[in-house]
Amino acid sequence: MSPVDSRQAGSTDHADSKQTTRLYNILKKNDLEPDRYLPGLIDSALAKVSDSELEALVLQIVRSNNASTAANSQVSTSVHVEETFQRFNLTTRLQHGMMAISIVILILTGLPIKYHEAAFSGWLIELMGGIEVSSLIHRIGATGLILVGIVHLFYITATRAGRSDFIKLLPQPKDLFDWIQMLKYYFHRTDIKAKFGRFSYIEKFDYWAVYWGMIIMISSGSLLWFETEALKFVPKYMMDIATEAHSDEALLATLAIVIWHFYNVHFTPAKFPVSKVFIHGRLTREEMEDEHPLELEEILVERKRQNEKTSAKKRVNS
Amino acid sequence: MKRSYCLTLIALILLQYTNGWAQTNHPDAKCLICHGKPNFTVTIADGQVKSLYVDTSLVKASVHARWSCTDCHAVVTSIPHPANLPRVECTQCHFSGNKVGAPQGDMYDQYRESVHGLASSAGKPNAPHCQNCHGTHQIRRHTDLESPISRMNVSATCGKCHTKESSDFDQSIHGSEVIKGNPDAPICTSCHGEHEIRMRSDPASQVNAANIPNTCSACHSSAPLMTQYGVRTTQVKTYEDSFHGIAIKFGQKQAANCSSCHGIHDIYPASDARSSVNVVNIPHTCGNCHKDANANYARGRIHVDAEDPEAGIIYYIASFFKYLTITTLIVLILNIILDVRRKLITRKKPE
């Protein structure tokens, strides 16, 4: 590994890179693996000391830590394999997947009804085997969507991860400031992008748009699905309201997904043409630094705390 | 036998040629010896007495005034006539390219494919032929008020067989307007067609469930026509946009068409208590398809046009979503454009 490569492990700043090179040379000279020790050293405020002093200090640190703490071994592996951070656990990914499939089904069977005058609508209905079949498929999609809704409500109330995510998804003043900051950035008033936590205002918008959409679509759709039963209790104009809202919100949701969600997730220059995060749920360190720096910071602080805890435990045990 | 037939034929031909100079020898004179007597009758097998009297004044006033009896009754060549004479075939003159100038279009072909023509060729004794609608000796143009196929008389003509339909129609808003002499009002043939009348179940029929909206909209989507009567023209469009209309369009046959709710021959204005779409009758009408339909079905407009402020709350809901969608998309798309622009600029810089 060359000194230049080692820059990957740390910052890209010029002063830092100079220091990294010094540390790298010292470690090499003393037959110590730079891959293993370098990441743990670069953060130390050693820049101002002379080379010989630095060497002595390095050796001292290395020897004292030579009990190969978990921290060192963890950081050192990150140099070999690109470290990734799990942002979405399996449950969330499954919820997302099921919702995506349901929505595609609902759009394909619903839009031809809304745009019944378009030639493609007749073609699509014909392809599915007639309006009776497409109506049935629409109800299958609806069942999927309703199930996701129920599972999600359970997830955000009954599980720790869900509750934590839900709290982090609640809109905060910071989201507005972040947006203003990004607008400034877009107009070159600043070169500093807003620093996002676990969920940026974009993701929060997506989440709450879906939340709103689910309420509108499921409530109106249920009325229309169980029309005969519903009309025993509600007047006909309620059904008309449901029809109108169902049709209009369907369009809004479709456009929001196809334009906004797809752009931000897949078509944005860095990810084009497709991002696989919805499959594996992981982000690289670089992506984390770019998109969720505050979340990364939190993860690292938490990791450090955990490490300290384990090493403290080990010390007690030994 | 054959010889006497030939002789009669020669005699008839001779009679034809002598026509010019002897008025008393008019070809019809011979026929009228018997058929000119008002009490000339025959008793048919089942005891029915059938008049064989021909009122020549009817023939003289008809479009066939210039033709003589045997021009149509061409099979009558001997006296006394053989039993079971076939009925007159109009096509002996009314065929394409005929030399006597008898009008002929596609009517005969249309008739043959129609429900009436099919019944006739299947040998059904009651199947109507040309004469049943157009008349026999008194055939007149449809513009002639005396004609059985004039606007005013069509319902009665069809009603000779279709009794209930005709009487329902005569009481309906369409029928009563026809009786008043309103030239805009539809008659039987406006919806069912004339020679091409087909079974309702035939997809080519104008009154097939799938074609009903088209048939009604021929008049009901015409603003100049409907405004005179204070009838909305949006009804067709709103129906087509409703789930009933969409389902019909995409081949669902049970879905309601215009006549499922408004009735067929017995159509009345909604304000009329006899109307199937009168507020009081709506639960019953909807109940034909929607099990246990109740008064809730009558609460709210039926033909809803969300773009019309008259639609009330539905209009406001539609407007709310319209502006919500427009503003949301403007903000989102602008944000995307700005984001893409800045990202591409930043990307170029390091190079």
C-alpha cells in the first residue's frame, strides 16, 4: 500500500495527508503494518511534533494498544474492504418492496380506468383479460397495500427500530433550514450543503406523502370496494367524493413517485440509472458522508462508546 | 293444364295491348268485378272471414297509382285463382338496376339481416314483410302524413305487433312529444333503426347495451337540440366518465347503460312521478342491480361533473386536488432542476 492510497483511510485535507505520509513511513520503518495501525493514529494531534519524537510516540501508542483492541481491528478491516453502513434493515426493505409491488399493480390497473379515453387503456385492460380481471387484480394490489400499512403501523409502534425511525421522521424546524440551505447552495450563495441526519427533508417528504396517500387511497378505496355495504350507511355523494379523491390522489401519488422519488433515489447523477439500496439497504462510507453525515457521526460515536464499553469489560475480566 | 295456362297468358297479354283504345278494358276492370265489391269476402280455414275488397281510391292515392293489380299480383294469372296465393314480392320491381324506376337502396339487404327478415326466412308465420309496415294498396311516402311509416304513425305501425312497447312509448316523454307533432322527438326507428332492426343481444344493434350510450347521445349530446328543452348535454359525458360508462366501454355487460336507469320505452323526465329516476323511485331502480339499495342512493347527484361548480362538494374536492397537484409538482420539479444543475456543475469542477 502506498502513502497515496492510505489517504483513503482518512481525510483528504492536504495537512492531514502530509501527516499520514509521515506516520506511514514511521510504521513501515518499524515493520509495523500501516493498514492495521494507521487509521487509529491519524486522528491523534501529532502533526506538530518532530519526526523522531513522533516515532517514539507512535511506538508507545502502538505497543500500549497491542492487545489488539476491537477498535483497531475493526478500523483496520475497513481499509481492506469498503466499509458499508446498514441504513435499512430487512423488515423495512420488505415493507418497501411489498409496497412498491402493490403500487405498481394498482397504477397499472387503476390508470386505465382514470384515463379510459386513451387508446393504451383499452389495450392494457384487454391485455389483462378484461375489466373484471383488472378489477380483481386491483383489489389484490389494494390488499397488499393495506397489509403493508398495517405491518408498518405495527413496526413504528411495537419495535424499537421502528419507533426510533418514526421519531426521526417527524418534521422538525431543521428540515426547513436544511431546505433553505440547499436552495442557497443551488443558487451558489454558499458552497456548503446542508448536513442531513438519518432522514433528509426529501426522505421525510416522501414518507409523509405516502402516509397521506395511504390514508386517502385506503379510506376512499375501501368505500368503493364495499360499495353496497357502504351505501347502507353513507349517502351517494360520499361515494362521489371517494371516487374523485381516489382518482385525483392516484395521479398525484403516481407523479410524485415517478418524478420526485425516482429522481432523488435513482436518476440523480451520482446514482443514475438505478440505486440498489432498496435491495441491500447499505450505504458506503463515502455515500454516508455525502448524504447522511450526521447519521454517520452518530453511528461512529455510538460505535466508539460500544468499543470503550467492551474494552472496559475486557480489562475488568482480565 | 299447361295449354290452358298458356292461353290465359296470351289472353292477358292481348288484354294489355288493347288497353289503350278501350277504357272499359282497363286491366283492373276484370279484377274489380269481384274485388271492387265492398262485401267481397272469403272464409279461411279457421272460420275467419277475410275481406277481399280493394278500395281503388287508396291505390290511386298511393305511390303505385300508375300500376295495375297484376303488376304487383303477378302470380295471379287465372280466374278463379289457385288457392294459397303467395304474398306480393316487392323485390320484383324494387331491385337494384330495375327499369321501371322503383326506388331501391340497401333496404332489402338490411331487412334480410334484420330480426324481422331472419324470422321471415326462418319461416315464422308472423314475421313482418314489407307490406306489414309500409302498407299494401295504400303505400305512401314517409313524408306523407297518411303513410303508416310517417313520424306520427310509426308507433302505431310497430304497435300492431309490439303492443306494450308502443303504448309505453306513446305515454313517455318521447312519445307524447311525437304525438304533439314535435319534429325533434325520436320515434321507434330513431333508436331501433328501420330496415336494419336487430335483436338487442346482437352487438351490431343500436340498442345493444354497449351501443345505447351512442344511440342516446345522437340527440342528447347535441347542445342546440337539448337547450330548447332544458335538458343537460353533459349527461352523456358524465355517464362515460362514471364507472358504469367505463365498465360498459371495457366490455362489462352487466353495467348500467342509459336505459337501465331511465327506462326503455317508458322514459319520463325525472320530475315525473312515473319516472324511474324520480327521487322516490331511485332506490327501486338502483335496486335492480345493487342489492338492498336504499334512500342513500338518491342523496347526491347521479350525473356528476366534478369540473362543474354545481357539483358542490365534489367540485371543491376536485379543485383542491387539482391545485395541490399543480403546486406540489411545480415545487418538486423546480427543486429537481436546481439539484441536477448544481450537481452537474460540481461534478465538472475537479476536472
